[in-house]
Amino acid sequence: MKKIIVLSTVSVLLMNCNKKTETPAPKAETNTIAVEEPVVDTLGPKSFCYVGATGKDSVFASIDDNLGTITGKLSYKNSEKDSSKGDVTGFKSGDTLKLIYEFASEGKTSKREIYFLQKDNTLTEGIGDHKEEDRLSKYADEKKISYKDGQKLSISDCKTVTKALK
């Protein structure tokens, strides 16, 4: 009987010695999980390219908008009269691009004020009477500019537009 008690005691001691002390793993709180959101650059320049066609005539525009300051290139390719190609600079006022178009046509360089209404991925050229002022062709009256019958340009692939502007 003594042997059984001694063996039982020794086996209980051995079992207690083999127990590992486990520490519980820390629990992650579900309300602290970070969600990565895409970064949207709202301050850098935005580039847009447009193409318009009326009959055999076409217009190509590459516009860079840097916080309302507009720069770019514009080309009118006309089938039965001289074409023109040049640079545009200006600013955005509401949904209107108010630009100065400096272009080469008929062997000379000219400057002309040109406005575009920018809506729903289209540009619509403003039509109105012009007057010469300091070697610049300006709109005679901004209030009488009509966008109803103006050349309409649709958003386009910039690779195509860049080729046409060269």
C-alpha cells in the first residue's frame, strides 16, 4: 500500500511539473482597425484633352488646369481656309475658361480672346463680336457671348490630341 501512495504522489508531482504556464494572447480591439483610403491629389494640375469636328473641320485642345490657372495648346484644322495652331493661357471663372489664344495663321502671329463653357466633359466655344484692342482681338461685349451655336469639343484620348497638336 505504501508503494501505491508513494507512486501516486510522485505521479501527481510529475504532472504538476510538466504544466506550462500560458499567458493569454492580447486581444485586438475591433474598433481600432485602420482602413486605408485612396489618396486623391486635389492640388496638382489636371490635364484634359478635347476634340471637336464640324463637317471636314476639326479642333484639338490640350488643357492644363492648375488651381484655376489654365495653360495649353489649341489647333483649328480647317479644310477650305487657313488653319491655326498655338498656345492658350488664362483662368477659370466658374464653369467658363477665359483664355487668350496666341496662334500662327496666314504667316503671322495673332492673339485672340476665346472663351469656352466647360460642362459634362465637353467644351463649348463662345461666339460673339470681336474688336481689336492693343493688337488683341477681344470680345466686344462679354454679356453677348453665346454658347448655343459654338463649336462643341468632347473629351478625348490625350495621345491622339498630342499627335494632332504637333
